[in-house]
Amino acid sequence: MTEILSDTTQLANARTDMALERSVMAAERTLLAWIRTALALISFGFTLGKLAQALDSATVRLLPGREMDIVGVAYYLVVLGTLALVVAAVQNRIEVRALARQGVTRRPGLAFLVAVLLSVFGMFAFTDLVTRF
């Protein structure tokens, strides 16, 4: 009887460990999805900004009677993408730390490093648009 309980306990522990590992991988996939989204926003905003600088007179109609310079839309997209990436990286770090307290071995996340580097890239893109290099 003791062997059956021991085997059952080991099986339950193995399942718990696998569930925690799946949670870590899910958190990493979520961060990667945010990286793709933020990169698209930053790239599109930067491209719009550079195109608007070349055209020098582009406006966008937001609501009836309201117009915005396309450079303003570009700033908005770059800032939105960068902020989304920073928030996603912080959220990922919080989730991974919570899982580490439950016993998951922490390993350096490549996705987190990419998120941080792309956040810096987003700040440079915004600076480039604002200073009009």
C-alpha cells in the first residue's frame, strides 16, 4: 500500500512540475506575441514619420472636423508600441518570478532580452522622429 501511495505522490509531483514548466513556456509565448505586436507598431510608426517628413504636408482626418498631422500619428504608434513592450516585459518578469516561488528553476529568457532591446530601439526611433535626423 505504501508503494502505491509513493508512486501516486511521485506521479502527482511530476505532473505539477510539468504544469509549471508549461506555464513558464506560455508566459514566454505571450511575451513573444507582444514583441511582434510592438515591433509592428514601432516600425509602422517610424515608417509613417519618415514618409510624412518626405511629403511635408500629410494630414489624417480623425473625426469630422478634426485633423492631425501624420507625424503625430507616427509618434503615437511608436510610443504605443514601446510602452506596450515595456509593460509586457514587466508583466512577464512578474509571472516568471511567481512561478519561480512555486519551484520552477529560473533560466535566462531570450524573449525578455529581446523585449528590452526592442524597447531601447523604440526609444531611439521616437528620438529620431522628434529630432528629425
